Amino acid sequence: MNIVMLEPLQVPRDYLFELAGPLKIAGHTFIPCTTPLETEEKKTRIREADILIIANSPLGADLLRESRRLSYISVAFTGTDHLDRATCREMGIRVSNASGYSTLDVAELTVGMMISLLRGVQAADARTRAGGIKEGLPAQRLHGKTVGILGTGAIGLRVAELLKAFGCRVIAHSRTHSARTENLGITYVPLDNLLTESDILTLHTPLTEQTRHMISRERLAMMKQGAYLINCARGPVVDTAALADALNSGHLAGAAIDVFDTEPPLPGDNPLLDAKNTLLTPHIAYYTAESMKDRAIIVFDNITKYLNGTIVREITLD
């Protein structure tokens, strides 16, 4: 089998070859990628690939149809909305993701964002650099706040675990209910209640046609006056223009956003760039040295299991 990387995995080259070593010993060919590729080079690589490794760059039908014998894609990412799944299904290409590699990292940044907003860390930094003092700076504790979690998959549940340690009341709404929530003391509520009761709303739902703009203008208006919104899930889950309006009007006290309608760099007309009380980060929630190594391990483990006839973490291509 010809195993081909289409984009870097952000791990040291030596580590990459260490993971690929057993596959090469078994007689497979491995073509690494340590720098971003132009479209024509991607086409060339896809034509020769039996197995493809991608991360989070878009892979559409035009590129997929360049393949001659591609049978499997190991995605170094949790979400697969950047992959044309309909074309994969049509071409008989099976797909696995790297679910779980960044659960701890996304959860930690989510809680860190909450604390940063509540304690006004950005404003305090700017005030200090300008020679100012603490009077008038925002300051609230996380302890005792009602935090609503939209989506109780692995990341949502890890966020809940951390929040319980801070002494928060945690409520949740999710398409499926996890048995673990009972031990965590989480209460499931209807979506309307999640919006109206939460001091902080944090999003951990995948992007689907059902969740696109799920946090709409109408639902933002339902949120508590002075509430906060955290989005480390997917940008299009939120109506960006409506969120900017809710911040600028003062209805929401602040928002921390790590994901956007398009990948950063953001266009200059993105309304969140000028919105009040925003903490914006360029899609870094999943990105730590530890998580990059963990996902590389998962990617190669997925391939090994596929070659052994036991596919894991397979994505349903519907």
C-alpha cells in the first residue's frame, strides 16, 4: 500500500518516521509531508495514494476524483466537515477521524476563556501597560455561575468536570444524553432553558445542517442580559453578525471565539473584529505540543488497524 500525507501533522520529522516505521517494515510505502503543498502537488500525490493522511485543509470532490486507487483516508482531526463525504461514499473510500486527541486541550482553553472574560484579563493587561490601576476593571468569580453546555460529547463532558471543580452549576442540552452526566451532577434541560438560565453558554456541538446557525439572532436574544458566550466548536454554529450585534448592544457582556465561518486569517470585514468585549483566538483550542503528538499516534494506529481489517473511528458518510 502507498500511504501518502497530504499536509503536515505539526510533529517533528523524526517522530513522524518513528510512527511510520512499523508500516514500512511491513512493506508499505510512506510518503511524508512536512510543508504545505500546492494544489498540483496534492493532485499528483492523490493519484498515487492507496491511503491518504489529511488534517483540516479542505478536500473536495475535484481533488478526490484525481485518485486512481484511494481506498481509505485517515483524518488527523475530529470534525470531517472539510471533507466531501458524499464523494467518498460514491467512490467507496472509507474514512476514520482522530477523535479524542484534543479533548483535554479544548476543554482547558474553554475554561481559561471563561476566566479571562470574567476577570477582564485582556483589559487588565492593557491597563497595566498604559500605567493604569485596577479601579473600574471587570471582575467576577467563576464559582457559583450557571454554565450551560451545548453538546455533551467527550469535550463537553470534560468541560463539565473542570467546571464542577470550580463550584459551578452545570446544565446541558444535547442530541444524545450521556450516562456520565449523572455522576457529574449535570442537569439536562430544553434548549430554551439552557439559553435563559446560563450565565455562560459554551458550545461543543459538531457542525451539521441542523446545528448551522443554531445560535441565531432569536436565540441570542433569549440569553440572559449580561451573559457570556464561548465557542470552541465550529464557527457557523453561531450567526456571526447577530453575535456582534448582541455584544455591541450590551445584551451580552462578552464572548470568546476560537472558531469562525472561515479559517483565519479573518477578513477585515468580520464583524467580531470590532465588536465589544471579545476575546478572539485563531483556532488554537486543539493545538498543543501534546495534542499534536497524540493525534499523530491515532492517525497511524487507524491506518494499522485498517490494514489489519479492523477499522476504528470510522465516519458514517451520509
